[in-house]
Amino acid sequence: MVDLLFKGDPIGAIEGVLFDKDGTLSHSEPHLLNLAEARINSAIELWVAGGRPESVCPPLRENLKRAFGVMPNGLDPAGTLAVASRHDNLTSMATVFCLMECSWPAAHQMATDSFNRVDRALTQAPAIINPLLPGSASLIQQLFTTGIKLAVISNDTEQGIQRFLEGHGLCQSFQTCWSAEHFPAKPNPEAVAQLCNKLDLDPKVCALIGDAETDLQMAAASGIGLVIGYTGGWTSKPHLPSAALLIDDWNELSIQVGT
Ligand SMILES: [Mg+2]
């Protein structure tokens, strides 16, 4: 029996923990802001190259920033880029083109070309491994050494998740993951059910820790025993009303092995 403790007080016995990645384990905000800027710049270049009016470039840039959740002081932790999949972000960009009087086929093609151009540039650059958020490595080590089963549930690709875990020497600690390429992807509660099944655990004996309200609603709907919101990963703290417990610092959590 292993109890999870919050500031030293037991909050529940667990056998598994499901972690979100971006904004929960991974300090993703600086990288995501750079990604948003690269995608927006690429979109505007393609817009102009297609002979469309340059006069609308300033409002186009502003609307794309809003669509991705880029704010003056950082990234909206509940915005499209922070929470949703690449596919959903591409659809958001295409929708902004439609608002600028573009047909859907042309808008979708331009968004696809824009994303692909940025992807190609990223594959040619040295791979970026986002830093771990402070204190997460220590908790993962504690959980792993006491035999708690760990998994990542993320809207990143399988390759992106593996690269992150490998980059931090965490592959051995995590039994498995659930990526955007799995079906159904999160935030479908069935994603949690199937991931718990892969871990051979009942959701009731698992904690899910995430920084997005959609993660926590999914966890609650799938019967996860401990639904924990993490708010320490962003400049603007996420609003997480579905959390049974909120933590702002990984060092607030620890474990106690029962006797
Ligand atoms: Mg997240």
C-alpha cells in the first residue's frame, strides 16, 4: 500500500499515476510560443505569396495569435496550442483563414503547407527537449522505486513523448504512454480507460495529474480515484475547477509506504 501525500498529509492510496506532459512534467511554454510565432510567420508568408491582400496581414496575425492562445504575457494554458493536438491547431489556423474570406479548401491547404514548412525546419534543427518542471523528477523517482505504475497521457505524438522521456532518462520509469495517435485520443474518457487497462489497473486506484481542465474532466468521467490539477507550469495559472486537489509545486507531493 502506497499513500500519496499532499504537504505531508495522506490524500489516498494509489497503484498508478497518469501524467499529462506539456505544462505538467514539461516546461513547454517558451517552446510553444516559438512554435506559434513560426507557424504564424509561415502562414503570413504563404498568404502574401498566394497574391492575397497584404493589408489584412496585421489582423490576420492578431487573429492567429488569438486562435493559438498567444497572450501579451505568455501562452494561454487553456488555449488551442497549449491543450489541443496538432490536427486541431491546424483546423484553428484554417478557420482563421476562412474568417479572412478564404474558401475552406484553400484555407485548409494553406494551413497544412504552413504547418509542414515549420515541421521541416524543426526536423533540420537540433531537437529541443523541454526541461522538466522543478521537483517532478524527484517525485517520479519516488513513485517508480516503490513500484507505482506510471504512464504519460498526452496530445503530443508518440515520438514526441518518447523523445522527451529519453531526453530526461525516464524511459525506465514509465510503463507506457497514450499519445495523439492512439484512438481515442484524450480528452475522451475512453483514452483513460484503455490506458488503465494497459497498466492492468482499475482507474479507482490511479491518480491523474494534469494542467488542463479538459484533462481533469476526462479523468473524473473515467472514474480516476485522485484528480489532481497542476498549476505551476505556466506564466498564467490555469483555472482548474474539476480538480479534487490543486498543486502548484511538485514538492508538495510525496509518498508514504504503508506498513
Ligand atoms: Mg498539458
